[in-house]
Amino acid sequence: MLYFFITFLSLLVLGYCAALLFLRKGFAILQQTIKSELPFFGSKNLPTVTVIVAARNEEHNLPVLLHHLSTLDYPREKLEICIVNDRSTDGTAEILDAASNDVPALKAIHIKDLLHEFAPKKRALDMAIRATKGEIIMLTDADCTPPPTWIKATLACYKKDTAGVIGYSPYRFDKPLPRLLEKMLALEFFSIAAVAAATAGLGKPATAAGCNLSYRRKTYLQAKGFEGIQHWVSGDDDLFILKVGEKNIGRFSYGLNPKAFVPAAAPATWSSFWNQRIRYASKGAHYAWPLVTALVAIYFFNFMLTICLPLIFLGFTKTGIAALAAWILKSIFEWIFLRKAATAYQESDLLKYFIPTAFLHPFYIVLFGFLGTFSRFDWRGDQFSVTAEELTHG
């Protein structure tokens, strides 16, 4: 039995480490592609751009967001800003109506009803895209603070055949937390972005964040929008780019230039963090089967580590030591991958907090992987069922 366990664990850890080396290669390919290919857009052929934000009960975030949107460095005659008020019950509508005078490029859309067959955020984005005209669509969230350089730095990532550009959103801590916790959360969030960049380099982007995402309008139309995924609560970002890939519409690039980064507010409470991570994990079952298979293997590997590591203290030393060796090897290869990514992102400081983050990582994966499949989460006042992907009230 012990021999079988060690053999199976060895196969899992070797597969995991090989995958990390493959991701590291993907990151190198991405960097080389960025250096070798000339941008499609230049000062003489700047496209029209539409910035879209879906907002629900965001009265506290909108003033800061509107300020940052008003400072975007882009020709006003080529820029649209569309903010969708999705059934807000606070002062969001009033703020948007008042801001129309201060931000000439702003267009506000107000949604007052709910369609159960169309996930709220996807519906808001779809309405905004169809009500605007920009050649390039740029998405961010109401709690983000895009810098003036955001649009031009993102456009520089577009090549002739680029369908869209995935961007990075480093955490911004508006409510200070203990420094160790802040850095561990930032490192965990950064690691997701690193995987997104690496898989984009391999030509098969696996994930993206809607707080910093861009694509051509024709990409959206050729993909028929969110058709086929519109009823799933999450996935306006990663499920959409996976759909684009499945239809061979074009490839997604990644913006590694810090001028294209869009800081996003970190979860301010444990409740918001809990709900956010369950929401992230809830999308896994809707991926294509090769990716689902990989995620299941990763989950099972981490499950074995969480079960077996404590056995050292219960006298099962051989099993526990085997699990400890697997955890150490796992962590070494994670470090190798993240070190390359952190250098490119100029986030090397986060690696100082790698060891405590790596220690908790298996437990984190097991917990939220389970909850993301069988639990519920709240999102802006609505409660969603992960298993049925249905809005249970609203």
C-alpha cells in the first residue's frame, strides 16, 4: 500500500513540476514575441476605443474611478467610456448622471430588471458593447484605478492577428492589513496572472481577469458574444477567451508593460475574500475537458499533501516524509516559475513571502476547490448557487 501511494504521489508531483517548466517556457515565448513583433497600432492609425465598466452598488468607488478615467491619455474624439448601472440600489445612478457633465466621453446605461437566463454582469457588458462603437473594447471594474497610460500601453501589445490583450491588475490595499497577509494575498493573486501570461505565450490562454481585459470588437462579434456561456454566473473573462480560442478567431497576447497594469482593490474583509475565491473557483467545471482534467489532477495532488503531511506528527513517518518531499519539490518548481515571472512584472519583492504562501497553498487549493464546486457565494447583493449556476434571489 505504501509503495502504491509513493508511486502515485511521485507521478503527480513529477507531472506538476513538468507543467511548471512548460509554463516557464511559455513565459519566455511571450517575452520573445513581445520583443520581436512590431505593434499593429501606431500614432498614425490609433483605433477608436470603448472603455466599459459594469457597476452595481458602487457609489463609494465611482468618484475615484471617474477621476482616473477622465485622466486617460487618449484622443477624446477616439474614446468612449460606457458605465452600466446594473440594478443598483445606492447612489450609483445619481453619480453617473451627474458625471456626464464632467466626463464628456461618458455614456451611462441603466439596467432595472433581471434576466434569469443571462448572468447579470455578462448582460451588462453585452448591452454596453452593442450600444457603443469603439474598434477596441477595454474592460475594467469599478474598484480599479487605471493609470493615464493604460490605453496606449495596452494597444502597443496588439499585433496584426491579435484578438485581444489580457492585462495584470496588482492588488491595491485601501484598507491596511498586516503586512505579511497583504504580501501573501498579493503573491497569490500575482501567481494567477503569471499563469495567464505563460499560457498566453503558449497560445492557449487559460485564464484572465475582467478588471484588465481588452479585445477587438470584431472578436466579440465573431464569437457571438457570450452565447453558450451567458447563463453561467462567472466567466465574462476567462470563459470568453477560451471560447475565442476554441473558435480559432485569433490569439490573445499579454500586457507585461507596467504602464498597462490596472491596480484593483484587494478584498477588504474575510467575507469578501471568501466570496471572491469561491466565485473564481466556480468556473472550473465549465472549462474544456483537457483543462478540467489538469485541474482535477492538481486538486487531487494538493488533497494528498494536506491529508498526508500531518501524518508525520501521528507516527506515520514514511507516508508523511514522502508527502513532505513532494511538497518541497513542488515548492522549488513553483519558485523557479514565479521567479521568472516576478522579474518580468517587476514584482520580485513578493517572493520574500513565498515560503509561508507555499506552505498554505495546498490547504487553500483544497478548501476553495471544494467550496467552488459545492457552495454558494454572494455578489453585489445577489446570491448565486454554484452547482445550478442560478440566481436564487434578486
